[in-house]
Amino acid sequence: MSEGAAKKEEKPRKFQAIRGTRDLLPPETALWNRVEQTGREVFATFGFGEIRFPIFEWTELFARSIGADTDVVSKEMYLLARQHDNEASFDLARRRESLMFRAVSSSDKSGIDSFIQEIGKFCSDYEAALSKELVYGDVGTKVVLGYLKDSIAYLSSDILQQARAADWQERFDRTVALCRQYLDMVDATSALRPEGTASVCRAYIEHNMQQLPQPVKLYYMGPMFRRERPQKGRYRQFYQIGAEVLGGSDAPAIDAEVIELVMTFFEKLELQGVQLSVNSIGCRECRPKYVELLRAELLKVKDKIGPDSQRRIDTNPLRVLDSKVKEEQAIIEKLPRIGDHLCKECTDHYAAVKRELDLRGVKYRENWRLVRGLDYYMRTTFEITAQGLGSQDAVCGGGRYDGLVELLGGPPTKGIGFAIGEDRLILSLQESGKAPVAQGRDVYIAWMGEIARATAVRAAKALRNAGFSVELPPVEQKFGKALGQADKLGAKYALILGDNEVTSGEWTLKTLADGSQAKFTEPDLLEHLRKQKKL
Ligand code: ATP
Ligand code: MG
């Protein structure tokens, strides 16, 4: 190889941020800070305190709370692989991988049998290794192994007993997909957080917050991670600002106040085209009955709807209502509406929430088709859209989730909350011209000469202490160049310090917008700038 070619080879790789992630840079970050600062102020006025929870948690926390069959958990979660350090665990890792990537055809009976058998053996070997502490595991690992065993049991019973069922192929495919998902999860005890509610509930339980005055009101802001197809307003690392109210009662005024809080925040930001939709999706009493009714009605029109919706008839019929497929809209409009099937308590609760919203002057639209993507929601659900976002126009989703804390092993607890997509919020503010313009420096210090250097350093310190943004060039520059530089940085003033100024004690301040100049002693200068800033 020639020397030149070798050099070429050595050329270091140019790194780029991973797809779906991005850098946030100035001046845009100033807008992010303004949004977050406004959020903190509004949250404080409603009595919320900040919670900061870890970026990664046990996978099972998310699987349990969000629901193992939701897209967020089954497809979008970033699982963190565990470390292997001995032969037994290497062996399990190899078998896990080979099972995970195995093609299983529904027509290959013996292939299916060996898939089932090998998974069964894998589960028992894994459990043995866990008890000998050859692999590191936790409650979550055992739970996932349990799911895996349930899945193969279902797979064998399906094959043996329901071989002629009409939707057999569908069930088969789904069960195999679930096996793969659990195989993936068994080796990943932790995951990057896809959302915040589960962590807040975990923290509420862990720190016995039920002993604090109820309800406990918490807010958070920070990055979340979902493996989704990146597009405008949809990233793999995105940011949420959320709040939760836990414990105490489920009084409708709490629901309304939480919604009022978000709306106040958006108003303060002057977010444009804000539309609030509300709905009630019932409770453990009435929802299952409605879901069954919906399923029965959907089965009647099964051939008229697309494959995604067809699949959801079985997995999660409520999600069909969410469908954006054009051909399905007329059909969906004729489906039974949950509002007509709520139990008395839910009907009353929903009516009271609406009254409380009216009382607060919060404008809303009712949308009977509004359902949330995560399993834990019940009763009040809401979504807020804003302008300038194209098809990803939801900036906030929220709702009530009584029972979630209990599901995670805590005491019976009421809960309601929301999460704002900060990326989309910022995008909408930018699109409607509500983004602040870049802040330039207040003062650029143009200095020349050794004596002036010392004065410049002292002046910079005094001005910065007084709260001004100051640029002090590190090396001497000709005045002309310095003034050009000051202009480029968008400085308001240039403070000119040469030998004359230093010896006379009269400093020259040039206003860059109009080129005017004036002389000041040091104390007068500070006074003058302070007055100008207040104007
Ligand atoms: P969508 O229907 O847009 O996927 P979602 O139902 O998954 O939203 P939630 O889990 O309720 O969203 O999250 C609340 C908010 O977080 C959303 O309304 C949205 O503004 C934002 N959000 C969710 N996923 C992303 C993402 N991948 N990138 C940017 N923002 C997101
Ligand atoms: Mg989503």
C-alpha cells in the first residue's frame, strides 16, 4: 500500500448523531430554556414540585404499566442488554439469539414443535442458572420467563386444539412475535424510559409518598426514548414535560385543574391554534362491556376494514377508533360510542369534569373517538393539538389512571397526569413566529495596548457582575477589526479602551446601531448602561 493510500485509510470517521437523535443548539436552546422556565413558573403556581427520576429503569416496570402488548413496549422500547461473564450465560445468550431469529412457519409442524420444546428447555435452564446465580436476574426476569412459558403453552394449545379456527394464522403469528419479544426482554432487565408516568408511580411507592399530604403533585422534564420511524415531530430521543397528581381523591375538579394547568402554560407561551379534546373511556366496570360490544360490531364489518384495524379487533379494539385510514372513517362513525355505555359513576364523573372545565373558562371539544395508546388510562382522557405540526400535531396527551400505582405493588391510589411533547411544542412556536430572536452581547470590549488590557479585564468583570453579557477578545485587535467582530456578534455597544481612554479615565462607548459615541467615567458608564437596559 502506498503511503498516500494508507493516509486515506486512516482518515478518521466523521461521526453524525444517530438517526432520530439531534443536537439542540443556540440560539434555539434559548427557546427551550424559555419554555422550560415558563413551565417551572406555571407548575409552581399550581403547587407542583419537580421530580427527577432515572433515565433507565427495570423493563418490567414499563411492560407492566404501559402494557406488554402496546406498541411502545412491544416495538419501540430501547432495551439495554445485560453483561455475560461465564460459559453458562454465554450458552443461554447464544440459544436465546438463535431462537429469537428463527423463522417459524405455520405449515411446518415439526419446526413449530422444536421451537416450542427449545423455548421450554431454555426457560428451565435459565431459571436454573438464575438460582445458581450464573446469570444476573431480578423479579422482572422471572416474570418475563413466565410470559414466555405462557406463550408457548398457548402456541401448543392453539396448534392442538384450534387448528381450524378462522383466525388461527393470525393468532399463530402474533404468539410467535410475542415469544420473540419476550426472548428479547429476558436478556434486558433494564430499558431506557419511553415515558415518565411509570417512573413517577414507582417513586411514589418507593418513597412512601402516600404518607405525605395528598394529593402529591409532581412535574418532570427530560428526554424519553422510543424506537420509532423518525419524521417531522417524531424522534427517537425526544423530550417531554409532564405532571402527575397522585393519591387523594378522584374529584372531577382535579381533572379539570390539571387540564387548566396545561392550558395556562400554553397560553403563557402564546402557543397558536390550541385545541383541547376530551373524552371519558370508562372504568374497570363499564369499559370491558363496551369493548366487547365494540369487538362484536367490528367483527360484523371485518372485511371492510384494513389489516391494522382487523388485527386490533382482537388485541385492542379501542385503538380502531383512533384509525386515520380514510376508507374506515364512515364505518367507524357508525360504531357504538362509549359515551352511551358508561356506568352511572363514569357518566357523572365525566359530566362533572366538563362542568369544572366550564367553571375555569377552559374551552374544549368532545371527541368520543379519543383513546390513549397506553393501557393504564381510564375515565378522563384528553389530547391537545397545536398548529404548524402537520400530521404529528398532538402536543400533549393525558388522562386518569386510578389503579396504576396498585398494579405496580403500591396502595390503592388515584392518579391523573399528562405529558407534553416538548419538541413539537417548540416546533409549533417556531412555525408561528413565537420564537425569540437570538440574544446578542450587550458589550463588546475593543481594547488595544498592554495598559488597556488590564483595564479591559477589570471592566469586563465589573460589567458581568452587573449582569451584562460581555465579550472580551482574548488577544489584541485593531479597532476596525474589533468593531466588525462586535457587529457580527450582534453586540449593542462597543466599549473602546485605548491608551487615551485609560490615561484620561474617560471611556468611549459606541452604540453600534447608529454609530453614535459618548464618553463616560467608569461609574457613569455602569449607571448609563443600567438605565438603557431598563428602557
Ligand atoms: P403519537 O400518537 O404522536 O405517537 P403517543 O400517543 O405515542 O403520541 P404519548 O405517549 O401520549 O404519545 O406522549 C405524549 C406526547 O409526547 C405526545 O402527544 C407527543 O407530543 C409526544 N411524543 C410522543 N412520541 C414522540 C416522539 N417519538 N417524538 C416526539 N414527540 C413525541
Ligand atoms: Mg406514539
